[in-house]
Amino acid sequence: MKREAAEACCPPPAGKPDLRPIEGAEADEELATLCKAIGHPARVQILRLLVSKEACICGDIVEELPLAQSTVSQHLKVLKEAGLIRGDVDGPRVCYCIEPRTLRRLKALIGGL
């Protein structure tokens, strides 16, 4: 998929720096929530797939994983609710891509351990 099409599907988030603390009760709760979201190997595979493609992916996710469409949809829902991915409607389908700000936040929180 061309970069323009990917940006139309999942436009890049604002580039503001994240100044929230990486320690403390709120940060610990956030880290636990994000870790729970990636606590299944299929969800980790989905994240790796989306990061490697650097673009929106619609039906390709099901083709890449040895899982049923309904199972993939459930994993995508968990990741989206945690804010790790975005899913934008593109006609009759939903295109998914990484939410870079949340992924950077997860890395920072883990780095603060």
C-alpha cells in the first residue's frame, strides 16, 4: 500500500511529546493495562505485523495468522480498546494500523521498570 493511502486510512498522530510520568500509581495502572492487552501471543503477532508493514492493513491480518476471522477480530478489539492500534473505516472494511504514540508510551513505561 502506498504511503499516501496508509496516511489517509490512519493519519499520523500529533507529534507532541508525552510528558506523563513513567513511575507512580497511574503509570503502574497504565502499564498493567497495556501489558494485559499484549498478554496473548496472537496480539503480539498482530502488533509485529502492523509495525513491519508500516501501513494500514485490512483483510490481510487474517491471511497472515492461523486463526479464524472471529478470533482475529476479538484480538483486534482488545488492542484497539487499549489504544495500541487504530481501526479506521475504509468503505465496507476496517483498516488497522499501529498507534505510534501508545507504542512509544508502552516502551517508556517498560523502560522505567
